[in-house]
Amino acid sequence: MNITIENILLIGSLLLLLSIVLAKRAFRFGVPTLLLFLVVGMLAGSEGILGIHFDDPKLAQFIGVVSLSFIMFSGGLDTDWKSVKPIMGQGLMLSTLGVLLTAVALGTFVWFVTDFTIYESMLLGSIVSSTDAAAVFSILRSKNLALKTNLRPTLEFESGSNDPMAYVLTISFLTLVINQDQSLVSIVPIFLKQMIIGGIAGFAFGWFSKYFINKINLDFEGLYPILVIALMFATFSATDFIGGNGFLALYICAVYLGNQDLIHKYTILKMFDGLAWLMQIILFLTLGLLVFPSEVWAVTGIGMLISLALIFLARPIGVFLSLLPFKMKLRRRFYISWVGLRGAVPIVFATYPLLAGIEKANMIFNIVFFISVTSVILQGTTLSVVAKWLHVALPQKVKRIQENERYILDLPKSVMKEIVVSPQGFAPGKRIVDLRFPQSAFIVMIKRDGKFVRPGGSTIIEGNDTLVVLLDNEESLEKVNEVLLA
């Protein structure tokens, strides 16, 4: 069946509905939902039940980049700096040196067991070198798996921040495959330029985005998430235009914004959470449509060998060597090594060789697809079991609040006070978002001229306003007074 204007909405909506219904059933049996989305796409593809012919790597790559932008940005917004700060060093080592070591280790193995050239082998290793943010975020959160000693922030930070490194390695080794006359040293300037510009642009766009979101005065709350989407794509495209790594800039910008006071922040977070799920479904459906199962079946033997080498050899090498400078229990290192989930990101990266037209592009794509599927099946379904076996899981009764719940459940609620705003203080004329109110306090209502005003981030405080404030404790009242008087 060919996709036309007349049937694309019907087919798309039916595939979405089918994916969501099957995902709900599959969750009860411990099957990762992302795998179901992929299977639905394959069943609808040219060799499946619906017979939809889709063989456009360029369109698939475009959909992949857009989807990954939403997924990575949403993950960055949900990253709590307080939980990430203690493991920042470990996370950065895993997302940089760990990815590089994984790519080199697997590339060397592929070079020994196949007829690939050394650069083709390193290209394959680079494509599957990073853990997949969509897979890690969705599986850890859907299983409600609580882990000891900052393991979960480490895993989520690594998966959210290591795709840029894998992207740079993929582009670099693809350049060497295409241009056989270039040396390995020639890709070093490309690598440094991508990472340095990407990092600087991420912080710059994060600062600018916060300023712009809080200063612009939009009449409708629903426009703020759309504004953030525009800033998100501007961050990615502008960074890419000046030669930086757009994915790195995107993630840094999102982490910065997620830990700042923003107008209508809760609305923005919930909107991006829903969009991230939608993009995950669309991405996996698209990649399922793109693949031809018969071609993947043809590489089952070598694909399984490389997949097992990645899981049990290359990934452990990358994790253990990159974490050598840190004191960490052995079982924690083993678990980090096991949560090396591959998902949609490697498949998207595998479309770059297809578009470049290199000789072994189709074989690389099919092997990468096979690796991603086996990783989700083997590792994704056993995260809880392995966590209990290694004694790194928290008991059910002491599970911590999930990151995406902290803005709802972590509100101060033990003390309520009414505070009159002094006309001579710092607060009059300021918006709530500009007050830098302590996190231990929350304005729930404002009394003004005998009427009640519902507070929001853009609400301007006036002199003699009476603020109804919820506080953690009496000590929080001192911090509030300091802010109001300044």
C-alpha cells in the first residue's frame, strides 16, 4: 500500500491507537513498550500485513532528528540538577570516554570477525556506541524502578548526554570511509569544534531562552510550550549552522531551563512529556516501516555475534575503564554496564551511511537494527531482575519520587502563613518568577483590595498585597521575608 494524502491520517491514527493499546497490554507482561512500537511499524511495512511501502532514508532521518530533539529536550527538562551534581564527573566520563572506548572496542572486534575495513568497523562501532535516551527514560520510568546511591540519575544523565559523542564519532568515521586518503588525525579538529561550540552554544541559548520566556508577555498560557519548541529548534539548527553539535547544545539548554524558574513551567514540562512519548511512538513506527525484515534476517548470525560482543565485551570495557578514577562498588559498575540499552538513536544514525551511499551501508543498517532489537529484548526486559540480583534496587516501600513527579508531590505543605507585602520592599512591581522565591515556599493565593487573585509566574506583586504562602517549616518564613524585603 502506498501512502497518499487521502489515507495518511487514517493509517497514522490507527497505528498510533494500535501501538498504545498493545503497549498497555505488553507492560503487564514486562515487555518494553518501545519494542511494541517497532513491531507495529514492521507489521505495517512493505513485508508486513498492511504492505505500506516506505523506503526513504532521508525522510526517516528527518523524522528521527526531529523526534530525538523532542526526546532529548524533554529528558533534559526533567533532569534535576541537585540529583545530577553529585554524579556529574561519572556521567561525563561515561558519556564521552565511555562512548569512545565502547566504539573502539566494538569496532576492533568487528574488524577481526568480518571483512569490513578498519574505518567501516569503527563506523559501525560508533553508531551503536551510545545508550539510547528514549529507551532508558521510558523503560526505567515505566517500570518505576528505584535504584540505590544515585544510580538512576547517573544512567539517565549518561543516556541523555552521550548521543552527541556518538554522533560526532559517526560523522567522523563516515568521513574517513568516504575519503580513504584522509588520516585519523584529520577528524580531531572536527571533533573538538563540534563539542566545544556545542557546549558553549547550549549554555548561551539556555540563558537567552530563560530570559526570553520570562520577559515576553503572552496572553495565553498555551503559547508558552510552543515558544519553548521554537527556542528548542532554534538552538539545534543555529548550533549546527555554526559547526557545533546541535544535540549537545539542545541537551545542555534543556537541563539549564529545567532547573530555572520559568513562567508556566509546569505546563511546559507536561506538554513536553506528552510530546516526547508521541515522538517516541512516531520514531519507532517510522523505523519499523523503513526496515525490511527479510534483510535483517539475513544478518542474524553476524548480528547476534556483534550484539553479544557489544553487551558483554565492548560496553563493560567502556564502563569499567571510564569509571576507574571513581570509587564505586563493583555491582554498581556491573549494573551501569548492563543498562547499555540501544534503541532508536543507533538506527537513526545508521541512516547516514545509507544517504552517503557507501558500499556496506545496507548491511550496517540491518546489523544496527538487529542490535537495537536484541538489546531492548535482552537488557530492557531484565533491568528489574538484574537490579535485584546485584542488590542495587530499593525496596518497594522506600521508592523515591520520580523526577517527573517532583513538581507535584514535593510542594511544601506543613505551614501556612499570610504575609503582607511592604510597599517599600523589593517585591512590589516584580513578577513572581523574578522574585527568586525559595523552593521551600509556594504562593497559593493573593489577597488584593478585598479580592482573591490566582497567582502565576507572570503575576505582578503590588504593595499591601497579602500573600497566602505554604511553607516547609517556620525557618522557611525567614527566607521568604528576605526575598520580599531584599
